[in-house]
Amino acid sequence: MNELSLFSGAGGGLLGTKLLGWRSVGYVENNTYCQKILAQRIEDGFLDEAPIFGDIRQFIKSGAVKKYQGFVEVVTAGFPCQPFSVAGKKKGKDDERNLWPETLAVIRAVRPRYALLENVPGLLNSGYFPEILGSLAESGFDARWTVLGADDVGAPHRRKRLWILAYPHGKRVEEHGHGKAANAFSASEVADSMCGAREQYGYDGGVGGESELGADGKSRFGPWPTEPDVGRVAHGVAHRVDRLKAIGNGQVPRVFATAWRILNDADGAVIKKTPR
């Protein structure tokens, strides 16, 4: 599929799309250092040759986004997580770094078959998640999601992330030759059932809501550091701060590809409806 990548970063997620066999036809990334990395990886042949755009707001304002309508099957976007991270100020929609409205504007303009979105699990409990689902529904898209981390694909650290797959109303399941899957609800249905659902949609759960806690209430994986200790490897390295920031904001390629496969399985148990 042809992919338009928003918030491309240094290309971690793009390596995930390579695992899926997708072709990148456009990159939108505002960070200068990451732009240079993308350009170098294109020159090296690791990434597809395509335009690199800067700020997403200018990408929309300039009209460049309209050139991708009818040309792109999937829009990918790890839109900024700082407004929703439990480690931040948790301002949500009032945070000036919240670029969900711009992300949605691109999806509306391009009208892709799919949009694969990524953010921190804290978004589920931020109070803003129903607004995201509602705005997708108003734009003609249903959605399903899961929380998946690096530990779920064999890495020694957690790095849990929320993954959302959006697709035009009713289209994705029909394309797979199924009726409406028991666990596939429209974005508007799920948004309506989100109130007070922290336990149901707690972000400490693994894939499909599977708890990481054993019967004794303790983690099945033992104590976890926030991130694994990588020692002193970054000391003395050129562009150290830029590199660490790019890695911190990046996506684990195998997690990206696995999230797509899970969410695109019409029979996979991903979404559970909250009892009324």
C-alpha cells in the first residue's frame, strides 16, 4: 500500500511499514535533525524516495495534502503524546502541542482506506479519547484499538503504546468477507460507552485487554524499569540530545507491524464493549 507518514520522526515506524511491504510516498516531520536522518536513510536506500514536508500545519495550509487524495491507501501518525502522557502536565486538548485536529484534517483530506495511529496509553484515560473517536466517527470512520509494547514482541522492556486503526464505516470487515465481527464497534458506539471505563480500558493491560498481573496482584514479568539501562553508550556521541529525543519519540518497528496485523484481523479479540 502507499503510505503517507505523519510525524515520521527518525523512521522507526517507517521500518515497521517496510516489514509490511508498504511504500512511503510522503513524510511529514517538523524536527530538523529527524528530517536529516530521513533524508540520509532515503539516500542510503533504506527508505523510499519521497518528499519530506515540515510542519503539519503548513503541509495542510499549502494545499500539499490534497495531492495525496486518491493516491494513498494508509495514513500513519504517531501524533504528539506530550499532552496525554502521565509523565507530563496532562493538559490534553488544551496543550498547544496537541496536533490531533491537524492529524484528523489530513485524514479527512486524503480519505485513506486506513489510518494507523499511535500514542501513549495515557490517552485512554485523559478524557480526550472519546473526542478522538467521536471526531473519527463524524468523519466517516470506525475504529478499533489495542495497547501493545516492546515486551509483547520479545524485547526486554515494556514501552507500551496505544495503537488505533481507523477505516471507513463498515468497509474493513466487509473486505475480509465477514459480517460485523462481535468485537468490532463503530467509533461512535465505543465513544458512547467510554464514560467511567478506566478498569475496562486500563492502560496497564496487554494485548486485547489481557492483564499483566498474576493472581497475587503482582506483575507476571517482575519489576520493570521505565526503560532498559543502556549504559554510557550515548556519552560523547555527536548530537546526543537530538538522538536521545528521536529515540524517545520513536516507534519500535516490530511493534508497529504487529499492531497492524492484530488490528486488521476481523476476528481478533481487540475491543470489548463496556457493560451498561
